[in-house]
Amino acid sequence: MDADFMEKFEPAVNKMREEINAGKAMQGMTAAKYKAMNQTIETFFDTVFGEGTACSIFQGSKNIMVHLEAVARIDEAQRAEKKQFNNFSNKYTQRQNSFQSMQGHQKKQRKHERT
């Protein structure tokens, strides 16, 4: 997880989700909703990964399911990376806590030895 990337990624994801939800709630024709959601998703990809990324990914497709599938893949990758980070940091934290509790146990034993 690159901190600089996450600095761009997190606000862009939040904005995209808000705009997609707003698009779902739009009144009017379904085609207009789909176009708005497609544009939101394309803007997300260009914002996060660089201008032209959406064009490379979608290659002119205006199919909402293709766009939503791309978002689902980003979401899956984000969850997998977060899980990996949590597993690693929990392992480290558990070791740290274990070491500290062992130190506390040794201090107690020493107190008993002096009496």
C-alpha cells in the first residue's frame, strides 16, 4: 500500500461511490442514469491512474455492466490488500504484546525472588 497512491485513491473512491448512488436515484430515463454512472467511473479511473486510463480499459464501451465490473475488481483488490495489511500488522502486534507480557511476567518473578 503506497501512501501517496492511497492519498489519491481513497477520496476518488468515496466520490465515485457517492456519485454512483446519486445516479441510481436520478429520475428520468435509464439511459441517462447509465451514462452518468459510466462517466463517473471513467473519471475515477482517469483521476486515480492517469488521463486516458478509462479509454484504455473500456475502449469506447458504454455498457454499464462492463463499467461496474471494473469497479468490482478494484473493490476486490482493495479488500484483499487491506486483509493482507491487517494480517501482517496483527501478527506484528501480537508478537509485540506477547513480548511485553513476557517482560511483565519476568518483573513479577524477580519481585518474588527478592522476598
